[in-house]
Amino acid sequence: MARRTGRRPGKPETREAILAAARTAFAERGFDAASIRAIAAAADVDPALVHHYFGSKDQLFLAAMEAPIDPREVLPKVLAGDREGIGERLVRAFLGVWDSPAGAAGVGLLRSAVSNEWTARLLREFLTTQVLRRVLDQLEVDPAELPLRGSLVASQLMGLAMMRHVVRLEPVASAAPETLVAAIGPTVQRYLTGDLPA
Amino acid sequence: MARRTGRRPGKPETREAILAAARTAFAERGFDAASIRAIAAAADVDPALVHHYFGSKDQLFLAAMEAPIDPREVLPKVLAGDREGIGERLVRAFLGVWDSPAGAAGVGLLRSAVSNEWTARLLREFLTTQVLRRVLDQLEVDPAELPLRGSLVASQLMGLAMMRHVVRLEPVASAAPETLVAAIGPTVQRYLTGDLPA
């Protein structure tokens, strides 16, 4: 017997067809342009069935890329609090996820993204639409600057994950989380809300 | 006919035996602890032959890890100039290497390091002994802080390479180098010479 999970499983082959179509659509068109309707058509199922199996487009995307966490479970803590502390809170939450059991899946995703162009595209869409946009939407910064700010934050945080969990460069690899929060928080804060070059 | 290069080629099988022994030694023991003498013994050749084929231990290491550049050709420009500008100069030099033809080899090295523990170790030794130590040795900072400073710099710069050249997250992927120098230079400067958590 397959183990039960909280999510309605659906027929395995139908689920898999939807996930495959979703991966293609999200990687080729990006999260925003990919539609449930087009994904359903590519999988030859009714759009209502996609919603029934996976819920929202966000949830389908997380399932398609096998995301180890749903950022919506973590981000409220990051977003609650003063604007001046968001850099430290984001680094703290990021380390919390990577230092948890989900971190192993994160390393797997990073490995795959580095060797596989499609996973790289999915990771890019994940960072942009599921994490960075949600953080930046809460901050009063010039919308024209959001992409640069977001990709600078990603460069620092993904580099941190690389050095701590993949390359294991000491002392970043085994430093106490709060040491890294204090060291890297101000960087992320500046990328999010500080002055940037035009 | 094989193409001639500037370096004396030596017998291919002897060279390859030395390089294989060097890879093992540098990955297992680290750059500092690995000795030419032990590498020569493992390859069953005279130490003088290792020097004859490869030159210094630094040069042997760069050959063993197939480093696309010798940092000693780039770092003098980074190190020449005022202390307050070293962050920007390091980012500029880093981007110059990654945006050059050597960048493709850098991407290959990064891919390999992410999927292969031994390449990760060699990359770690490369960053530490060939790049970061040489930069930090020029700065008057507390020697006890050097490892943390170095690994913070690595986390930002390798994350930049990942986002610009592998994941290709826009606008970092196609930004003008000077935009990134202005945005990321102050981060690297703070990691090198600024106040850090104890």
C-alpha cells in the first residue's frame, strides 16, 4: 500500500502527466505566462482536474519543481517586523530552511540547476516569483529597481547556500546561524532597501 | 602532430600520473599539507621531475584542478591601489575573468564542484589559498578574522557567478559589469575590511 499523505493523490499517471506539462510550461514560458488552462491542455485533462489535484498555480509550480518548502510558510515571519530588520530576518529564515531537513533537498535542487538548464529556469522562476517578489512587494522601493534588488539578494543567498552546504568552505560551513545573520544581514538589507547604482 | 604550447609537455603518462596524484593529495590533505615530495612518491617519480614538468606547487595545483586562470596574473591589479577601493577592484577583476573565455571553464568547474565532492574540495582550496589569502594578506586586519572574511567574500562572489553565468537570473545575468561593481563592491569591501560580528 502506498503511504497516505494529506494531499489527494489522484491517478498517478494523470498527476505525472500534469506535472510534466507544468514543468515544460513553467520552464519555457516562465511562471507568469504559463497558464493552468494551457498546462491542462498539454496534459490532455480538464483544467478543473489540475486545480482539484494541485490547488493553485503556486502550488502546482512548487509540486512541479519538487520544492522542498513552500515559501509562504516561512515568509510571514520575514515580513513581520520593521523595515530596517528585514535583511537579517531574511538571512535567518533562509538559514533556518537550509539547516533543516529541507536543506538536503535544496542541495539536490542546486546540483540539478547547475547541470540542467531546465531546472535552472525553474529555480530562477522560483526565486523570482515565490520568494523575492513577495519580499520586495512589501517594501516601498522603486518598482523599476525590484529586479536588480531581487537578483542581488539571490546572488548573496544562493552563494551562501553554495559555500555552507555544497563547497563547505569554513568557517561559513559551520558558523552559528546568528554569526552569519549579523555578517550577511546588512548586505541583504542594502540590496533590498539601500541606495543602488542607477 | 600535437600542438606546441609554452610549457614543456613531458611524457603524457608521467604527467597524467603526477596530476592524478596531485589531485588526490590536494583534495585529501589540502593545499598546505600536500607536499611535492609525497605527490612525487605517489606518482612513483622523482620530486625534481614534478618541478621540471609543472614548476611550483602553486602551478602544479592550478594544473591539477584545470584552473582556467592563474590568479597571480589578475590579483596585482586588485591589490594595487587604496584599501578603500579593494572591494570594487576585486569584483571588477572577478567579472573580467568570468566574462572572458575563461568563464566557460569556470562554469564547468562550478558544475563539477556542485556534483563532485573532490572537485568541491579542490575549488575550496583554490579559493582559499590562491585567491582569498593573497588578497587578505595585503590588508591590515586581525589574522583571526581572515577565514570568516574570506569565506564571506567567496559566498558573495561565487553566488554572483552562479546567478550571472549558470542560473542566469536577470538583470544580474546581463548587467553591465560596472553596475555590478557599484552594487556588490561595497559588500565585498565590508567583508574584507569592515566591522564583522565577533
